[in-house]
Amino acid sequence: MKQHHTDTVAEKMNAFFEPIIQANDQKHFIRLNGHPTSLKFSRELYAQRCPLSVIDAETLKLIQVLRLHTTVDHTVSMTGSAVLLRSLIQPSTDLGYIRSKQDALREIASNEKLRQALQDYVHEFSKGESALYKFFNKDLYALFPYRDVKKARQSAANMVKARQTIPAAESSYLRGLLANLDFYKGSSIDRMMTGSIYRTFKGLKSDNEVGLFTPKQKFIPHRFSKWIAAGPAVALSPYIHTAMGIGPSLSPLMSILGLVWTGLYVFYSIVVKPVKDTGNFIEPFREKCIHDQAFSRAVDAVGMIDELLSCHCFAGQVSHATTLPTVMDDTCHSFEASGLTNPILAKEKPECVPNDVKMNGTRLSFISGPNSGGKTTICKSIVQNQLLAQMGSYVLADKATINIADMIRYQAPKFDGLQDDEGRFGTELGRTRDIFYSTTPRSLVILDELAEGTTYEERLHESFGILSDFHTIGNNTVLVTHNHSLVDRFMAEKKGQCLMTAFDGDDPTYKIVPGISRVSHAGRITQKIKFSQEDRHRYMKEKGYL
């Protein structure tokens, strides 16, 4: 039964994601960083390459997913860092997969021997990672390829060899990752990494795939072969016979022939052979490695182990409470958390204020209050922790129960461009339309203001209609608004919940409490940015306008 569960988890891993080395073959987002042993991971390039389903590019930008990745990233390999970003950009919607990943994190936290072995393993892999990606990215010098190919093959061989030091795991997720590594061991690519490579009429083959009578050409991974001694031997043979009487009598022309042979062979070995081997062996072998499922999944498995260790490390280093949330897969989205904190701010500001969030059956949540009170921060905290939950990681909260979201969308004020014919109102409403037509009861939608760019009466009318329809769908919709009249209408109909940012006098507490904010702190803001009436009049007097 355990083996069947392990196979199921491994199959899901293979089905959910495109392998990192295959994705990298298109964009080279993992590449050398101007140093032969230093790698750089371009998160922007990978974000452009990664297919999106649950979350869209606009939402990823608004919630600062790249900063979130930087915050939680404690990986030691570039492959692991890429896997971590992939999990954030492509959050899983499979409950079994998410829970199996949580079980793996629990096992890593409780089993120090296993954790240390996994850490040693990814450190060992990272040592040869630059050689692998130099090979994958075709960064080899055409006339000097053999040393780099040798290093890449050795790194792949070490990946298999070091696997033997990892003890057995109990969690199905870790067993699935180790199963991918074991499946690669002894495969055709593994044999070619550690043994001979032959070129046949059916492509490259390992030693156990060719027979004695198979037409084949063996890859010699260096410039010179044993035949290099033949030329000098022929060139010296007449003199050896004359001086020592050894061997048959040969014409002095043999010396010239031997020297010519030596010169041509050296030229062939230095100039022709590397180029020829690159086209006949090295490049086809590179292509074969990248598109071989066993090899690409094995490299992915190393990255996914590194990702797990990174999540564990992040939870231990952040100064705020972390927990593995209870993840649900009900028919409607819900999000409950006590002591919820923004992951980015929690790392940058230890004094970051936690909040309690309860969105279970409310459908609509209105957050009102003056600017700079924490409305946008709490919204980003919800979405960022939703992503962490769906990637099977820790969330920043004392306790949390989070339902899987089949779609996550965030809308913020967006001004029209020259190409937009409908102005700001049409631009923002077009975004709302696209979100609405994709929403299901299991979706999470954050709207930072709604129907801006028109009159107050029209904004109130359109907003009420749109939000009423979101309420009918039954998903979780959060609206950040200054329009307390809109909130009053929904409260009168007993639809949704109203929340507000709390202030201590004129100072924000960054706490979200029940209620509707009806006060404005515009005066405080204008004074803070030195644009109050007093500031303006002082400027006008200095210029002589008053």
C-alpha cells in the first residue's frame, strides 16, 4: 500500500510541473554568472517562461511574488531556487499532493539524521551544478569541450553516488523524490554519464545497449588517443635501425612520412576532432539528457529536496510564528488564520503586527479606513499565505485553516494607457470583467477599489451590482474601499462582513477590527508629505504669490 502511495505521489510530481532543465533549455534562466563556477538564477526570465493557471501575471506582480520568493528562499542550489519559485507561481490544487508535502516537512523537522543527510546531499549536488548547467546551456568552448563535459558527467555520477547516503524516508512525498533518483540509477543516461558512449545508426547508446557486431563509433572524451605515438615511432624507425640495429631496414622517406603523420594527427586532434565530437556526440548527448524523463526528473527531485529544506529553514529563522495550515478542499473557498503576518514584512520588520482573519462563509469582506492604515498589507498577506499554503509550505500564523483556491486574482487601480479607448473606468472594469467570468465558488478575489474613474453615483451603483453577483457565486471576495455608503448597503442586507483599520488617535495600529471607517485622515497625510494648506501658503508667500 505504501509503495502504491509513493508511486501515486511520484506520478503527480511528474504530471504537475515541467522539469527545470527542460524549461531552462528554452530561456537559460539558470546560467553562468561571469565566473566558471558561479551560477545565476534569473527569476524574471523564469517567471515569464512558467505557465500560469491558478494565478495570473498581473496578480503575481501586485502581490510582489519575486520579493516573496527572495524572502522564503534558503536553497543552496540554483535548481532548488527555481523549484521554489515554480511552486509559488504554480500553486497546486491537489489536496493529496499538498498534504504529502506537509508530511515531508514534518518528517524533516522531527528526523535530524534524515535532515542532515538531505542537506549534505544537496550541498554535494550544488558543488557540481555549474558544470551541469554549463553543459546544458551549450556554454562549452568548441575547441576545448572535453574538460567541461568530463565535469558535467562527474557531477551527474556524484548525484547518483551521493544518493546512497540518504536513509529511508517515511513520508510519501520524500519517498517519491528518492524513488525518482533511484529510477534514474542504471538508466541509459546514467550509464552514458559513467561509462562509454557509442554513436550508432539509431542514435547514441550506452555500452549495454550495443552488441559486439553493432556498427558503432565510440566517444573518446579527450583530444589524443594511443595512435599519437604511431607518427613519431615511424619517423624514428630508420634511425633506430641504423644506430641500434633494431627492426627492419626502412627508407629514410619513412621519417618524412612519420613527421607528416604526426603533424596531421596533432592538427586533427586539436582543431578537427573537438568540433567533430561536439556535433556527433556532445550536442546529441546534451539533447538526450535534457529530454530524458528519468534524468530530468532526477534533477528536479534534487531541487524539490532543496525546496523542502528551504521551507524548513525559513520557518525556523523568521521571528514570527509559523505553522503548517490545515488545508481543505471544500466546494467554497475559506480562509481562517489567527496571528496572520505578511511574510515579506515579517522578515524585514520583526515588529510587524499580526492580525486575525476569518473568511468562512462570509463571501464578501469589506476593508475600509484611511490610507497607510494597513488595508493593502492585510490583503497581500492573505494572498501570499494562500500561495504558501498551496505549495505545501509553512504560513506565517499561529494557526490557520485554508481552503484550496482554484483561482487567485488581485486587482488594483490601473490607469488607462494610450491604447485604451474607454479611459480609467473601462480599463479597470475590463479587468474586473475578466476576473468575474473566471470566478467559481472556490476562488479568492481581492479588489483594491472598484469602478473608479466615474461619478460617485455611478460608482456606487456599478459596485453594488458587481459585488452582489460575486456574492451570488459564493467565492471569497475582499474589497478595499473608502466608500462607507457602499458597505452600509451590504450590511443592511446582511451580506458579508465589514472590517476597518484601527487608529490610535492619528497613528495607525495596523490592526484590522470589525467596523466601518467613516473618518478621513487626509489632513495627516498632507502634513506628512508637506502638502497641507499651511505648506502650500508658505510656499506661495516665499514666491510672492500671496
